[in-house]
Amino acid sequence: MILAAENLTHIYQRGTVFEKKALDGITMSVPKGAFAGVIGHTGSGKSTLIQHFNALLEPTSGKVWLDGEDLFAADKKKRKRLREKVGLVFQYPEHQLFETTVQKDIAFGPQNMGLSSDEVSRRVAEALEWVGLPKEAAQLSPFELSGGQKRRAAIAGVLAMKPEVLILDEPTAGLDPRGKNEILGQIKKMHESAGNTVILVSHGMDDVARLADIIFVMNNGRIEFSGSPAEVFREADKLAKIGLAVPQVYLLLRELIKRGADLPQNIFTAEAAAQAIKKLYEH
Amino acid sequence: MNIKLTIGQFYPGDSVIHALDARVKLAGTFFFIVSLFYADNFYGYLAAFILLSAVIVLSGVPPRLLLRGIRSILFIIVFAAVFNIFFNPGETVLLEWQFIRISYEGAITAARMVIRLALLITASSVMTLTTSPIQLTDALEYLLKPLKKIKVPTHEIAMMMTIALRFIPTLLEETDKIIKAQTARGADFVTGSIMKRAKNLIPLLVPLFVSAFRRADELAVAMDARCYRGDTGRTKMKVMKLRGRDAAAIIILAAYSVLLWLTKMA
Amino acid sequence: MFKAEQIYFEYTQTAEEDSAPANYVALNGVDAEIQKGEFVAVVGRNGSGKSTFAKHLNALLSPTSGTLWVNGAATSKEENIWQVRKSTGMVFQNPDNQIIASVVEEDVAFGPENLGVEPGEIRRRVDGSLAAVRMADFAKAAPHILSGGQKQRVAIAGVLAMRPDCIVFDEATAMLDPLGRSEVLETVAALNGEGITIILITHFMEEVVIANRVFVMNEGVIEMDGSPREIFGQSKKLRELGLDVPHMTALAHELADLGVPVSRGVLTVGEMLFELTAALKL
């Protein structure tokens, strides 16, 4: 287990009329090297949860375990070291760009970690490559880049810190279909080559189904259920009840199976579904 | 980091004070504040105190909210009081010890200062607590109208206030978000020398300004798209109309000023 | 309602002080005609000219050359601008940056106030518009406590209160979650049902399905124009233009390529189910 939450509860503005329980006894664990998906609609507690993983919020009660250590029991110095293991990419991360060049902006994180300047520039180059930005972009002002490129530069700023756990909150929001597919593809590729743990927070079911090997479904500050995509989408009716959509391919197969078609249910992509249906058709 | 802001706070309610025309409240508060400086004896202050207390009771605003307002400027009140007590070169000396010298006149001036400031702050708090920011802006625009003749852009000032009020919560949220995002990248906003901390604010301030300008730009386009062209040919959904209770409020204020005048004559 | 004849739009931008100003062509000869009551979805990559085109419909931008007529009035003429903006409302992408007042009903009143509508009538329009987008319960609320979908519905009410013939949605669902998106889309469909012309600019191919006409924009021109079925039938071309097709259409193409007899024009799960039930003899 690289990351785990134990009975994690968070109450905002405790003791005032605005008191709100954002997390209500979350217990979950993410295996090392996993590609996890967290889904839930706005206000389900997703953002509050991931902020605890980086110690940006302190739990009202409960614990967070990071690589076997209690994040909130650790002293200041140790906590800082633990936090560096978790990279957090917020929604619309391009809104946090501030430096005069892309190079300097990406270097901000690694520099704060106290790395040597050689190491920092090596990491910047590596991060640029991961997100698919050309080398020449490094010397440009981040504000000169196009929308999609800004997003990549901002993600690179977190990748350069080489976190063991990379958490991304809606990394493709507002991008066009090609930009979206490219970024997801790069995240997947990096996950496969670097072997780090990735947590993708999203309300885009189809992306999560395609990429994740474990899914946590959040609702009202709780983990409603979790498991492999096949296990989670089996609860299609429950998902619909809490306002989450099931991948269309899954719905189609379910209906076909109901009508007597001999098809597997654990398929989420058009390509795989087409192959399975073709096989059945040819029989 | 926790940011708390009490600017423009409004305590919703349906008391008679809430229902008063915002223009009457704004002008009335202004008149009351002036009266505090016109009054020069304790009977006058007593009259002011009674009037204000009655208004507070009628408004239904919890007194602890008002005390909070006073607490926030406690420093200024104490400073003014201390300054007057110690540095007023009065004739009648009450106490003299080494370089400290307290005169009767000094003590009186200090007491006056404290009473005036406390009443002033409480009165303005009652007004902002019982008047929604929008009504306040409208009232201000109306009362400033005469200044338009001398080319003061009163409509624009009111519109700026409206937009500022609208965007304060949005920008606070944004600030919080940027602080968190940069903290996640190892930024440090809380430790270090003042110089270092000021430098560390750059990763917060640059994105905040960029975002504020982007918002301003988009808002301007959105306002254009909705046919905004200053106050040419503009109407208002809510027409301000004086009612019976507003007339009553004006009469009460008039009676109060006569009373003040009498205390001064006596 | 709209008629565009060879509209071009160019702008100059200086990125850095020492670099030469660069000329950008955002619209490169757009021809289009849209009838009253139509529901047109506009898709295309970022930078394809969608938003620039949308801003022309509301006279926020005026063509460098060519002419755009809105209800017969040319948008390039100064005297027509207010009439055009009154008849074509716009809802923008960022819900936060188009709400002006700190009380919902005051914001909805902003448009009619600018038009100089009489106070009693503004009140009626505000109440009616908020009811139409199902936000009447939030009339006195502060906008910043609302969800994204609710904010966008307030923005729609603000436009409705101006009694427009047409509403342009410039990626108005891009920043919303699925719940917010469906709230807004339901509202959009209902408005179209009442005869309001809709121009919906979006990246979500699933939203395009509900339109009755689709424009595909690329490099400043309308590259494709047809019904959703006609457009998505050409998935190869769409992919070349950097766009997607709805999931079921993608599956239909995969199946057809593999020799399973299904129509390439399938758009929804229901249609696909119908086709496959026949093909697989279920």
C-alpha cells in the first residue's frame, strides 16, 4: 500500500452555522503502482479527499498513511519529506503558472525540494518530454503558449518533482477531444514507464473505465463502493441514482446480454466491444 | 492559511430597520455621525445612545456582531484615548508622577473621543448589517446624483462597487486555491524573514493578477453582450420609494436633533 | 435569422515587445445561413474559429471583410449593434465571469435594465425567466454559493429576460460536471422547443446529437455542414480534423469495418441496440 486513508473525516467550519461534513469516515487504500480512478460528482468530497493526501488539509479525525507512515503524526520535517512523495495537479493547473519562462516555472517544484541545479535542469527536460512539449517551449513565457500547451507546462511542473503518487484532478477539463486524448495518453505512458502510482479524479466515466485498474466511487463524503471497473459498473443502477453515468459501451453490452447474447461484460472500449460482437456474429 | 473578511457583511432579516429605504438609512447614519461631533455634553451623548440602542433593538441584529465591529478598531480607540489623556495640556491636574501628567480636561476629551468613536462605529455597523450591499450601492448612486453635474461619474462608481462586491468571494476562493496549488509544489508562504516572505508571494500574486485581469476582460465582454452602455437609457427593476416608515424615521431624527440642540442650550 | 457572406476576421497580436506583430486569420471566408428556430451545434478544435464566429453573431466582433446579417441588419453598421445584441443573447464558458450582481435576481435584471425596460415589466420578466430555467427558488441567493450548472442557468435567465430570438452558447458546458451539463442541455432543448434559435458551441460530441444541424469548423472556415447523422457518418474525416464521434458511432464504424452489418449513422445506445438485435438475430 503506497497510500491509505483510515476513517478519515473532515468537517468544514466546525462549530459555526456553515458547518459541513465533507468527508465522512473514508477508509480506502491504493496499492503501489496502481492506476486508480476516483469518481463522483461535484461536492461529493473528491477534492477534499485528495487535499488530505498532500497535507493541505488536516483531518478532523482519522488518519492518512503514506508509504507506511502516518502523515499527520509525523513532525514538521518528516511531513515535508512525506509530502514530496505526493504530486498534486489541481483543476485548471495552468492558472498557477507564474514564472517568466516555462523552464523556470517547471523548475519551481524541484528547486523547493532543494535539488542541485544539474538535477533540476535534468528533471525539467524530462518533464517536458513526458508532457510532449518541444524543447524550444522551455524558453518561452508560459503566457505565450496555447491553452492546451499551458495545461501541459503546468502538469510538467508537478511531474518534475517525480512524485511516487501522482494525483490529477480533472486534468482534461475544457480541452478539445484531441488535446484530451493526448494528455490522457501521455499520463498512461508515463505511468507505464515510470511505474509510479496515479490517481485520476474525474467525472468522465469513459476515461476512468479505460485507464484505471481500481475505481473509488464517492458520494456525500463517503466511498460508495470500489473495485475493478467491471465490479464498479456492475452497479450501474446505483451509479445512475447518485448522478453518475455508466460508460455507454457497458450499457449496450448489458442490454445485449439481457437479450441472450453470449458476450463478456467487462468491456469498456469500442475497439474491444467490436471484436467481441464480431466473434459472436461470425458464429 | 485562513482568510476572514468582514467587509460588506449583511445580516438578513425582516425588521422595520431592514425595511427602511436605503437612502434614508445612509443619509440618516451620516447625519447621526455628524450629530456626534455637534453634541458636546453627556446629555447629548445619552440621547444619541438611547436612539442608537432603540434602533439596534428594533433591527434584531445580535449585539455580539456589533461588539465585533468595535473590537476590530479597539486599537484606534485605545490609542486616541491614551493620546488625549497623556498629552492634553489641561489646567486642572488630576495626577502627576515623573513625566506622566493627567489633566481633568484631558480625561474629559479622552472620554468624549471614546464615546464618539464607539457610537460612530456601532451606527455604521448597524447600517451595513441591515442593508444589502446592492441597496447600499443604489442608495449611494442616488445620493451622489447631484455630483454628476460637476462630472463625477456616479453611475460608474456605483457599478464598480457592485462588481467589487460580486467578485470578493470569487477572488478569495481563487486565492485559497492558488495558495494550495503552490504549497503542493513546495512553496512556503508562512516562514522566513519578511523580505523572503514577500518574495515568496510572487507565485501567489502573479497568477492572482493574471486571473483577475482575465476575469475583468471576460466580464466586460459579457456586459457588452447584454447591451450595457453606461447609464444611457438605463432603468432599474427596483424603484426606490419613500413610505410611511421612512417618513417616521425622518421625523424621529428631526426630534433627536431638536433634543440635541436643547441639551446644548441648557 | 443569420446570413454570413464571405466573412473574414483578422487580428494582430504582439507577443513580446521586441518581436514583430503577427497577423492571425481567425475567420477565413465563412458562408452560412441559419433559419429562425434551428438548433445548430458548432464543433471544431481549439483555434478553429468557433468562438470568433460566435462573437460575430452578437456583434461583439465585426468582420474585417464580408457581411453578416442578423434579421436583415448588417452587424458592421454601428446603428444596428444594439438591435443585434438584443436579438442574439450569449452565454459564455466561465460561469463566474458573466454574473455581474451579487444577488441572482438583480443579475437577471441587468439586461432589461440596460434596454430601458419599464420597472414593472422587468420584474415580470425576471420572475418568468428564473422560472423558465427552474431557478426561481434562488432569486435572492448570492451567485457564488451556486453550483456551476445553476450559475449557467442564471446566465441563461439573464439572456432570456432580454427576450432574444436566438441564444449562442459559447462552450457554456465546458466547465461543468455531467450533472450540470445535463441541467443546461435540458434547458437549451426546452428553449429551442419554444422557438428560440440555438447555436451551441461544444467539444462534447454527445451534446451534438440533440442538434438538428452541425457545423464543423476548421482553420477559420465551415468545413462540414449537415445533420448529426450525416456528419458523424464521416468519422474518418472528423478524426483528421482532430474531433471525436459519439461512442456508439465509433462502435458502429468499428463493427461495419469488421463486416458486421450495422449502419454507420448510429448515434445512441438505443439505435445501436436496435441494429445489433437484428444483426445478431437476438
